[in-house]
Amino acid sequence: MAVAKIAITIDEGLLSEVDRLVRRHVFPNRSRAIQEAVGEKVRRLAANRLARECAKLDPKDEQALAEEGISGEVASWPEY
């Protein structure tokens, strides 16, 4: 994985918490702690966006599309 070095500004209290986690060996260093925190936030935002987009779907329309898509296949399904 390619990495890039950046400079950030962070609240001193938050930095103290990050340093505490590093001292407790939760993270090997500040960079890893911040990298994982940013990665987790980005994943959450993506998941929330997916949920918001899914909420826009009309269940009746989606059901109709699903049934339309399989209507031709139903006759070929084996009887159980």
C-alpha cells in the first residue's frame, strides 16, 4: 500500500488521548492510530451513504422489478 506523509493540526486533548493509546500499545504509533481512525470514519460515512440511498428506494417498485426479472425463469424452476 502506498502511503503519503501529511501534516495535521489536532486538539491537544485529543492528541493526549492518542498518545495514551500508543503508550498502552493499542496502536504502535500516532500515525497508525490516526490512520485507523480516519479509515473507520470514511467507512462509516460510506455505509451511511449506502443506507441513505437504499432508503430512497420504493419497496413496491423494487419488488415489481424483481418479479419482472424472474417471471420468465419461474417456469423452468424444478418442483420440490
